[in-house]
Amino acid sequence: MTASDVLVESLIDWGVDVIFGLPGDGINGFVEALRTHKDRIRYIHVRHEETAAMAATGYAKFTGKLGVCFSTAAPGAVHMLNGLYDAKIDGAPVLAITGMTYHDLIGTHYLQDMNQDYLYQDVAFYNQRLMGPAHAKNIVDYACRAALSHRAVAHIALPIDYQTADMSDQKRSKRNLKGHTSEAFTVPKRVPEREQLEKAARALQGKKKIAILVGSGARGAGAEVTQLADRLAAPVVKAMLGKDVIPDDSPYTTGGTGVVGTRPSSDVLENCDALVIVGSSFPYIEFLPKPGQALGVQIDDRPERIGLRYPVEYGLVGDAKATLREWLLYLPRNDDRTFLRQAQQGMEEWWDLMKERGARTDKPMKPQVVSWNLGELLTDDAIITGDSGTVTTWIARMKLRAQQQFSFSGTLCSMAAGLPYAIGAQVGHPGRQVVSFTGDGSLSMMMGDLATLAQYKLPVKIVVLRNNTLGLIKWEQMIYLGNPEFGVDLYPIDFVKVAEACGLSGVHIDNPRKCRDQLKEALAMDGPVVIQCDTDPNEPPMPPKATKSEIKNLAEALIRGERDRGRISLTIGRQAMDEVLFPASDYGVPARIGKKLTGKDKKDEE
Ligand SMILES: Cc1ncc(C[n+]2csc(CCOP(=O)(O)OP(=O)(O)O)c2C)c(N)n1
Ligand SMILES: [Mg+2]
């Protein structure tokens, strides 16, 4: 029995049944143990180590289990880093295993001689180098415990010769008794003391305009969040990582927030007199109520995050679900439903607008046509993985249903997470529909791993919006800096051909009138499919409310020579005309004035 056998068997004892990675001479000893245990642990061989780490992160996010990835020494370990940072920052439990050079050549300028434990010092919460076969069981048990307890990255570096060392070859130190550690473990769930729950509940008494903000920490606590919303008559605003906390068709939610969010969410946060944050460290502080505007209560199981983004008066440190269950015992009912009713009306108007944008027949096709139709066509328990780009805006506004799940690289905001996350999701949930919604910039970064889908017959559907540009950056250059776009063009890749070359099917959609039918057909196809949707590069990812400086900067960029100024002006002009009658649109000023004059709002306030 080798040290690698011990490592792999320990992982199996921890319930690990899949590992993502790519071999090399620095890790082949460990790979041999994967071969001899292949009936109990599945090895998914990817084309790039970043994919391995990202897939492990996606797997962890969608299953709640430990994600595990491995790479060879040095270059492989460097490749994994981005995916591991994604896990660290979004709080996904991931164990990374890397190979290292021979233990007695470390530090001698030897081939692939890199101290990965030093390299991973920042990314890994638990980070150890194997010091001999008798060390293996001790550190793998600790690593799994650490990753799961802290939703963090754990890392073990394995010198080549120790990987294949026979367990009987090395004597144990006298205190390292065989069998002294175990995998007995459950993730701890803490709940605040009753007195604190009561105090925070009392503080909400009399508040009539309460908003709830949920993030990834509230995932799995949907029923409790809904009860909370009902009790407090409080609209639920969802940070993007909390998109699947409650479904978008719930009468309690105003959907997303921030630049990719909805107008009703902005209204709720601008006007609330109390804010309850559940499991979110949503970073766009300017979208939160102004400090001092609202009484704040925050539930988070990380004490150091209480008061992080909003100066809350009450911090309830605990697991979201367990804490909400307890807190609901003490919370008074808010009988004034006005604030909630206004939000609900706002959402009706918002969905009218989304439907309108999703039905546009212009060419080039509007990206919202793809995301809106996709939302309607997905199966009830589909898993959707998002990406970084303007694609984030379109998918943020898709109506997610009750059993569906969504995630993306939310806080690291890395491009090219969509495909690897989908690999992790489909491996974790073989029976569910998995769809990756990605951009042409992102997909071309990680294109090799399309072949992984074919290799393992993972029936993932990749919806790629091809606008031949790094769209988000084009808009950011204009809107935030007033600069004409520069350095964002993408040579138009034929993704259908790429798909076919990688063993997938490919579908090409460029006609908005046919988009729905073609999407439907593509989603129903067997096996993995790349669905290339050619979309308008000049469709602005409109925030719920554009600021004066954003408008001014855009005008400046156009004047200063933006190449697409003609098309952009036309697009915005056309949209402004189309949407004057939609109160949820930023252009709907006349509609909003009309509403005020007819007293519709007033009635709701009474
Ligand atoms: C790894 C990485 N590199 C760069 C960025 C900066 N960035 C954010 S979105 C984006 C453009 C994405 O382009 P694409 O995938 O084509 O989507 P689009 O914006 O066109 O919808 C870039 C370059 C990033 N977030 N991550
Ligand atoms: Mg693009």
C-alpha cells in the first residue's frame, strides 16, 4: 500500500467520489492510486488545470459537497490558481492536490521544482506538504475538515517519491499512533443566543418599509426567507450569488440588484427604513441604503462580516436557515403591506419590460431575446451557470424557477467559469439539465474543455452569445471613463465548427424570429451542444437607473470618436422610443409621471 493509496482511500472515506484533474510526471504516483480505485472514485480528466479547479468549485457550489482537483507540479499548480481563488472568495469547499519534485531535491533548482505550499500560502486556508507516508492520513483528514468547516481551499503538496512510497517503508514517529485520526465530521451550524434574537426582533417593531437582501449564504434557506418576507411584508432583493435562494416568480422578490439588477430592487433599497441582510457581502455598496437611512440587522455565519458593507445595529452570527427558524419565533408581524405591494406592482411592470425586450425582432438579434426565451424553455430543475461579461446582465434578469439553481464566479468575477462550472454541475447531477450561458470572450478562453464534454458524454448545453467583442469592457470604457472603446475586438470564431471538431453538436441562431424554436430544438438534442447566438454588440447592458455621470461619459466617448457611435445612438434612441410607456424602463419617465397623475401610487400608499 502506497501513501497515494492512503490518500485516495481517505478521500473515499470522506465521501469524495469524483476528482477533476490533469496528470503529469509530478503526480503520476497519485494518478496510479486513482486508477486502482477507479470503481470508487471517478476521475474527470480535463484539458486545463484551471478547468479542474473551477469544475471542483462548481461541483461544490451545486452539490454542497467537497470539490476535489489535482495537478502536476509547478505549471499545473499555477494553472489551478484562478479556480482556487474563485473557491476561496466565493466560499466553496475545495481540496487541491498537487505534485512536487522529489523530497530530497526540493530547493535545488531541479526540474519543476516549485514550493507550491509557498505559492498557495494566500489562497489556501489549510496548506501542507506531505512529509512522508505516515503523514498522509493525518493531513488528508485535516484538509477535508478544514475545507468543509470553513468553506475554504485546502491544499496538499505531494513530493513525487512519497506518492509511491510503500507505507511499510517508513517508520512512524513515536507519537504518531496509527489510526489516531478519523473522518467523523458534520459541518457545524451555529445559532445566536436567544437574547440577541429577541433584541433584533424588537428593533424591527414599527418599521413599515423593511427590505431583505439575500446572498449565497441564504442558499438552501428559501422557505425561511419566504416566511421572513411574509412576516415583515418585506421585499427580498437578491444579490446575484443569491439568485436561487427564492425563485423569481415568488411574490416576495424584486429580483437582482446592482448594475445587473431590477428597477424595483433599486427602489426598495433607496426607500427602505430597515434592512435585513441574510448571508450576503454584496460588494456594490452604492446600491445599498445610505448609511444611517435604515436600521440594519445582519445574519452571517462569519462574525467578521457583520457590519462589513452596511453599518448594521444588530449582528446575528449563525447559519442562515437555523438562525431564521429561531428568529421567526420572536419576529413581530408587519401588518402594513404597502411597501411590499408597491414592490410587487413594480415587479409586474418590470416583467412586462423584460418580456418586451425579449420579444424584439431587430437584427442583429438582441441578447435579451436569447436569455428571455431560454428562461421559458429550461426544465423545472435546470442548473444554469453564468459568466462574466454583459452576459451577466442578461442572465441576471432571467426568471429563475423554484427548483432551478444558478451560480457563477460571483466575487472573483472570473471569465470562463461558465463551462467548467457546468462540467462540475453535470458530473454532480447527471440527471438534470445543465446550461452554461457564456460570452464569446469567455468561451474562447477555455474552449479546449468542450472536448471534455464529449469525452465524458456530459450533455451540457453551452449557449454562447457571439457579439465579437469583450462587450462589458467596451461599455465600461465608455460609461465609466468616457473613452472610445479600444482593444476589445474578437475575431469571429465559428463556434459551431469548433463544437463539431470537439465532438459536440453545434447550432447557429441569428434570427430573433426563429430563436425560440431553435433554442427549444437544441435543448432537446442528445449530448452536449454549443448553441451559438449572434447578438448585437451595441446593445447597452442598461443598469436599472443610469446615473448622470454614466450618461455624460457615454456622450463624451461618442463625441471623442467611438467607432460605433452611429449604431449606439440609434440603438439607444430606438429603445427610448419603444419604452416610454414602460414605467420600469429608465426611459419610461412619461409612464411614471402618468402613474403619479392618475394617483395609482397614492392609492397604494394608503
Ligand atoms: C479572467 C478574466 N479576465 C478579464 C476579465 C475582465 N472582463 C470582465 S467581462 C470581460 C468581457 C467578457 O467578454 P465576453 O465573454 O465576450 O462577454 P460579453 O461582455 O461580450 O457579453 C472581461 C475582459 C475578467 N473578469 N476575468
Ligand atoms: Mg462578447
